[in-house]
Amino acid sequence: MTFKKGDIVNIKCEARPGPLDEVAITISSAVGVVSGFVKQPLIEKRGEESFVRGRIVKIDGDMVEVQIPGSFFTSARGVTSVPRDWADSNMEHV
């Protein structure tokens, strides 16, 4: 899949109810885990799978940097980098 800076994408994640109208999410990739809270409208459920909306902010070689609006424990500003091959199989254009 071809990604470029500015693309809006759905990112596969684990999602469970959080406080108020938020959802607790976890994204696990080969380079680590990102966990935090996002607003319910950013989550898309398809059967047993969950996806969170994000935006690609940078492509650097074999890494794709994405930003997810929310409050995160493990990432400043909700920005994380994932390997391109992980992105190809776990992210999709909106």
C-alpha cells in the first residue's frame, strides 16, 4: 500500500471502554506499544477488530510516522513510528 504525508488512515488497535466518552486503545507493532485514550468517534469497530483514525505526518525510509488525536501514556503528542511492512498490513486509507 502506498502512504504519503497527510494521508488519513485507520490503524488496527485493541480498544476497550474508557472513562466518559473515551476509549482506551493499544497499538502493538514490532517497535513497541502505544497506549492511551481517544474520543469514541475516532474508533471504528468491524466485528472483533477495532481501528483508530490517525494522520500520517512523516515517511522516513522504512518507517511511517502517524499522529493519533488523544491522550497517550507512551507517546508525546500521540505520535508514533511503525515499520512500513507493519503499516501495510495494519493500516488502511480512509
